Amino acid sequence: DELDFLLSLLSQYLVSEREMLARENIRFQVIGRREGLGEQVVREVGANEELTRDNTGMGLCLAINYGARREILDACRRLAEQVASGGLPIEAIDESAMASALDTSGMPDPDLLIRTAGEMRVSNFLLWQISYSEIWVTPRRWPDFDIPTLHQAFRDYAGRERRFGGLASPETGP
């Protein structure tokens, strides 16, 4: 009953926000498996994605029925099928090919991962994509997460040196 209620709520939200997405030039996308979401939710997701497909403003990506391990397995299977059919040489499988086979293909990797409720884990979320993301943890739980907390996360992020796996610069130390 709870899942049915949440899916119904999601469907209503998708319809109620459709006009705003179009008006604000927001490109709407969903990652995750659509199986099990129900016909109405899948229809409304598709309608929003189709309506905003050519929008050039901000992107809004919802992860629904999503798990990163499953996403990576699906991407590996897609690449394996391309190799088996002769459409992709095995030597062509590199980070770029893998990224293009993921649900987030064409989207930039996150620069910042904000983790609420003091949780010190990533919880099977965007495992490939967050490899160089900065992580910011707050003890605030999601319902209490507010604009000042978001601004604090941005300020802290802005003060960090992004190294993308490299060493610290000599002036900032290790």
C-alpha cells in the first residue's frame, strides 16, 4: 500500500510540474529501471522526458528504482553485446565507452555529493560517476535540509582544491 501511494504521489508530481519544466527550459530525465513503477508513472515520466528533450537549460535527473551496481552490470552487458555482435572491438572498451553505456550517458559527473543524516557511505548511488566528486556530510536529515545548509555545502566545496586523483599542490600541502 505504501509503495502504491508513493508511486501515485510521484505520478501526480510529474503531471503538476510539467508546465514549469517546459517554462523554465529544464531538461528532465530519469535514471533507473522502469520495471515495477506502474504504467501510469512510466507514461508520465515519458511525457516529461519527451516534452523537455530539447530544453537547453538546467538538467533535472531523478533516480527512481535505481541502484549503481545494477547500472554498472547493465552497462557491462550492453558493451558485451556490442562486442559479441561485432559492433565494438574489445580494445575500444575504455572509460569513455563505459561512461556512454551508463544510464547517465551525456550527463556530467557530479562535482559534489551531499550526504545527509551524518551517513558516511555512498549507498550504491552513482558509484562510477562519483569517483572524483567531493563529498560533504551533514548531520541534518533530509526533511530538515534547508537553503542555509545548502549554501554552507557550496561554501565548503568552493574552498576545496579539486585534484581529480592527483597530488596536492605544494602550496596547499598533502
